[in-house]
Amino acid sequence: MTIIEVEGIRKAFGKNVAVNDVSFKAERGRIFGLLGPNGAGKTTTIRMINNIIMPDEGNITINGVAASPETQKMIGYMPEERGLYKKMKVEEQLMYLTQLKGMKAKDAKKAIRYWLERFGAADWTKKEVGELSKGMSQKIQFIATIAHDPDIYIFDEPFSGLDPINSETLKEIIIELKNNGKTILFSTHRMEQVEQMCDDICLFNNGKAVLQGGLREIKASFGKNTINLEFEGDGTFLDKLQDVRINNRSTNFAEIRVLNGQSMQDILKLAMEHAEIHKFERIEPSLNEIFISTVGEDNLKAQQEA
Amino acid sequence: MDFKKITLVLKREYITRARSKSFILSTILTPLVLIAFGALMVWIVSGDTDSEKVVGLVDNTEILAPKLIELDADRYTDVSHLPIDSVKSMVMREEIDAYLVLDEVHIETNENAELTYAGSGGLAFTSSVRGDLRQVIQEERLVRANVTDEIRELFERRPGLDSRKLAEDGTAEDDKAGFMSGVGFVLGLLIFIGLFGYGAMLMRSVIEEKTNRIVEVITSSIKPMELLIGKVIGVCLLGFTQFAIWVVMYIGLSIAAVPIAGALMQDQITEMTSSEEMTQAAAEAGFDPASLEVLSIDPMIFVYFFLFFIFGFFMYAALFAAVGSAVDSEQDTQQFMPILMVPIMGAYFINTRVMVDPDSTLSVVASIFPLTSPINMITRIAVTDVPFWQIGASLIALIATFFGVMWMSAKIYRVGILMYGKKASWGDLLKWIRQS
């Protein structure tokens, strides 16, 4: 069942078109990943879903309701730039933010107590946020996002700036939320995180959604056109290969994407002539590779240089 | 508009600020600073410094010196028996401050007497000696002219000037211009402090939310406009709270002060022997029991004060908030501050003119022009009878400007609060207004 529906949205800031005719659907009870390099339009899209800014064109519906103050209550949002009032006490602050989401004071208090307890933060209620360590205030930030028990959770670059422990905690929470039937949408520019967690993805580049669908289906559709090669010896033969793209190259490892239907056996032969082969495996391409081949290498470069 | 959310924002803004140390300190210190400043002004203006100076009289007429000494025994001392050189050296040794040589010619002709002093004389000092001398020479000339007692008495009766103001119903009432211009200036000053102090407070609060990066979390729950309105009202109520505390402090002090002042006066009054002496003393002190009545203030002034403060504050608050939203730190506000500083400071300086000349063209224009009217109009209302159409025009212009400014500021605010790490230029602000 569709819970977030984005239909042909467009947003321009002056001459800069940040989001250009983007449509996608997120299904209830699944984890949806918005992927793409920095500046691709992910944050602008997320802000529009949160009704923080309005699209110039197009519609966004949450649970069948057009994006509005009403839909804001259904969402728990953690922006990329995180922050809290430094001079406010932990509990007061959480009460304020949770009540702003429309929760009654009594229920808010209960929920906040529960989560503080769960994060082992019950002793901090009377502390000012400015006195807390970074890891501690990150926990408070999670609580602020989830305490009003929304159906939808949106995290913008949730893992950036998190220490490994909190990063792991967040992953666990996201999985737990999913198991409770909640919907999670998050954005990231680091593809490998998505591979582990997302059910569905939408790839962004230059303000456009260039590829979307279930992660498994997308990967399968690209076929096993990639070689995972482990070897020992002189690796310079890799430079002689034509019609391939080499990702993740190191002294004894290479991920080789085969283009234009070149025979993989030829590559194996060439490799055997120059080095000792430890492993030669045909695999599905990585998301990074999928992204590059979708956007086009030249396109990507031009954009990164710009 | 979601008033429940606005109330939440307002409450947070109000409570966290009211509990802050800076608020408590400024509530206590501001009146103290004002009182100290007022006392200093009174001391400077009324400082009776010339009475300390002593003038030696070298009198060759033997008539004028006794008269002058009778006039002011503290100031004048007869040194006629000493040679002029020792009088000079007395001045040099600072035993006396100056000496005055008096001759028959000064009575008989219009030749000027000479006052010789060492160090600084001071205009107030010389002019008061001149006044004394004129009076005694005048008297002596009258005696010599052998005029009748009647004429002499005519000269002795010094005409004074009491000012009275003609009220609209045609009855003359005691003029309280001096007192009311003081009240007017203080009210204008309070609005000035309010616009500036609370405006800057709001601006810092907006910057704080931006630099803490909390604002994006908040705008995912509430519209920027609602957030802005909640903050403005919260700070405004904080201002009223502070004013109210000051009023209570003032009333409390007055209640405590009246019995003390009364007791002091009673002592002085009982010391006087005859009732004649009493009235004379009262007249000299310029004290008239009726003058207390003068101190009552028309309550309408406070209604106007309230109106002009609220709308003036809302208008400037919107501007301060827009500036706060466009910058990343307080230091960055400097490029935008002139647009706020110039009119507020201007109104403050114009106010010193409005106080003394409330009906001049400058005063009328400044009290209708919306950026200065909150400060200047309230002073005019206190000092003079402002035609109702002018008050109306001023309020309408102020409210219209408030809506215009709010509309513009809300657009800047909406975009600005989400712009991190970028210092906006004037061009950016225009772009933000146009694009949203």
C-alpha cells in the first residue's frame, strides 16, 4: 500500500532547478532509500515531503492526504543538520518538540520517559543539552524524532556524523521500526549503506529521479555482468583491458564491469597470463556501479567538476 | 494558523527568556541606571556651584557694600579696609575668588564696575554678580532721586511669570508643560528601549535557532509564519512583564518615599516661627500644595503608549527577525543593522526636539512617519494636544507599514532560516522576497 506518493514535483531556487519532475511511491512497512551524490536534490525533496517548503509544481500525498500541517504529525523527521536548544533542559525540550507534533502533554510525558529509559538516559532529564556529550545529544535527537510515535520516519543522511555505536543503534531502531509496520525513508550518498538496509530505492542525479524500484529487482535486471577478481602479481594488465570499467581497484583486487558484451573468458585468459588468480566470480553489480552506469560516466564527471 | 502551536512557541520563548539571568539582571539594573542617570542630570543642571565663590568688596562709596552683604552674606565680604595689593594677593592665594571695586561713578554714571578674578569665573557667576550689583545700584539711585515710597515699592515688586494653558473647554488650567514634557520623554525613551532591546533579543533568538540547527526540526512541525508570530508575541509579553515589574517597583518606591518625604517636610515647617515666614519660604521654594495635582497623568496616554508600543514593536520585531534569519551569527548582522539603527536612533534624537517643540513641522512629520512615530508620537501626545486626525493617521500608517513589513519579513524569514553557512547579501534578500 502506498503511503508516500510524490507526483511530478519540481522546485527551483532562482535559476537553479533543485528538483525537476520527480515522482516515486513509498510502500507502507518498507525501507525506502533516496540515493544520489551531494546536491542531487534529495534534501529539497525530503523538505517538500515534510511540508517545510512547497513544490512549485506537482503533488505530494501522505496516507492519501495532501502534504499539510496535518501530514506533518504523521512524520518523524531527523534533518541532516541536527540540533537542539543548547540551553534547554532535556525533558522540557523533548516535551516542547513532541507537543509541537500534536501530542497531548500527558501522553508526551509518558512516551518521553519510556524512550529516555530505553536509551539509558533517564538521569539526564534535568540536564541542559549543552552539557551533554555529542553521543548523548544524538540520542536525545533520536528521541525527539520518534517520541510522538508517527507512522513514517524520515532521516536525511542519518549516519553522517554518528559515532559507530550510535550508528549501530540507529540501524537496529530502523529495523525494529520496520518490523513494527512503520515506514522509513532515508537519504544517503553512501551506497553501501543502502545495500544492507533498503527494500526500495530511488536514484537521484541533477535534480531528477533516474532509476527506481525494488533493490533486488534493480540489481537482478542488470544481470551478472560484473567480475570480482582476486589475484596475486603484477596488476598492470588491468590497464590493457578494453570496454570495461574498473571499480574498487586495489593491489590484489578489482571489481570489473564488463561493457558491450565483451567475453568474460577473454578477460580471464589475459589475467591468467599476467598474474596468479585466486578468485574469479561473476556477480550482480554494486549499487555504485548501477548508479554510474545509469547516470553515465561522462555525465557524472561533468557534474562533479561543476 | 494553528493557535495551539503558536501558544506552545510563545510559552517556550517567554519562559526560557524570563528565567534567564540576563532578563533578571536587566529588570533590576535598568531602573537603577535610569535613576542614577536622572540624578546625574539633576545634579548637573541644578548644581549651585557659584554660591561657593566669595567676592571681596573694595567699596569707596560705603553704601553699596552693606547692601550687597545684606543681599548675600555668604558671597560678599567687605575688604575695603585693606590696601588693594593685599586684596589682590588674597585672590592669588585663593582666600577669596574675586574682588569688586565700587566707586561713586558707578552710581552716578553708567560706567561699569569691574569684577576681577583669578582662575575661572564662569558665566553663571559673573551674571549673578551683575544682577546683584544692578539691584543695589538701582535702589541707591532711587533713594538719591528722592522718589516717593510708592514708586520705590513699585520697583521693588518684581513681576513674575506663571504659565497657564488654555484647555479646550475654554477654562485656563495650570500649565504642567515641564512635567509633561518630562513624562513624554520618558515614555518615548521606554518605547525606544523596548523596540531596541526586545527587538535585538528576538533577533538573537532567531539566530540561536538557526545556529543550533533546531529550526528545521521545528519547521517540520509548524509553519515558519506561526513560529515567527509565536516568538514575536512571546518576546512582546516579556517586554510587558518587565514594564509591569518596573511600574510595581516605582509604585512601591513612591509609597515608601511619601511618608519619609512628608516627615522631612514636617520638620522644616515646624522650625518656622510665623505663618508669614512659612508662606514666604514656601513661595521661595516654589512649592505650592496644588502642584501635586499637576503630577497626575491623563490615563489615555497609557492607552496610546500601549498601542504605539505594540504596533511599533511588531513592526520592528519583524525586521529584526528577518535580519536574524538572513545571517549565521550575530557578527554578520552588521551589514543589515543600519536599516534598523538609523530610524530608531533618529527617532530618539528627534525626540529631544519634539519634547521642547512638539508642534513644529519636524515633530508632526516624525510623529506620523511610521518608522519614527512609535517614539515621537507618544512624546507629542504627552506634551501637547495632538489633533485626533494626526494620531489616527499615525496609527493607520503604522499598522499598514506593520503588515507590509511583516509580509516581506516573513518571506525572508521562511527562506533564510533554512540557509546554513551562507552570508546573505541585500541582493539575496530581494531574491527571496520575489521567489517565495
